Amino acid sequence: MIGLSIYIIILITTIILHYALYTWTNNLKKLGCKCSSGTIRDVINMLALIFLLLIPYRIVNYNDKYFSAFFYGFIGIITITYFILVIYYINKLNTEACECSSNWKKDYSFITTIIFSSLILFILIQKLILFSTLDNK
């Protein structure tokens, strides 16, 4: 029961993250915010939309072994790249003091991405420790 609750909380947080990034980058483009323009904004916009579209597919096909086996590593690499781009882009906007990009979506995306990146790093470290202890036995 607790596992399902945690899954639902992470799922809702993830949906809000991708939706916030997608709408925020679209609004920056519509506003013509010069300090936010660039290919990184467009890549983040595209990846946010792709991840938004993948969420319902992953929910419906949770036990699909083909999806899990084939796309798990690929999506993992893209997710890590996506999080790095989001952190870099928002940090760049904060450094440049880009006023037209100020929005709650930017702050939410920055904080959530850092939290998710920390969780991914923690899980990777745990897997490395687990595999190293299994190899030593």
C-alpha cells in the first residue's frame, strides 16, 4: 500500500514536471524572450512532450517486457540528459538574470529536477554497491 502511494506521488510529480516544462518553454517562445532563446529550450520542450506522451503508455503497458527490456536503458540515458539540460538551462537563465523567464514553473522544474537527479544518483550508487558486494561473495 505504501509502495503504491509513493508510486502515485512520484507519477503526479513527474506529470506536473513535464507539463510545467512544456508549457513554460512554449510561453517563452511565444513571448519572444530573447535571453531564453536557443536550441536547449527547444530540446527541453520536445523532450518534455515526448515524456508526457510516454507516461500513459508506460502506465497501460507496465508489464510489457519488450518495452522494459528494449527502451529501459535508452530512456534512462535520455532522462539523465534531459535532467542535466534542465538544470543547466535554468541555472543559465538565473545567472543571466533573465526577467522574462521568471515563473513558478521554472522554480518548480529546477527543484524537482534536482530532487529526481539525486534520487537517480542514489539508486545508481545503491545498485553499484549491491553488485559489488554480490561479486565479492
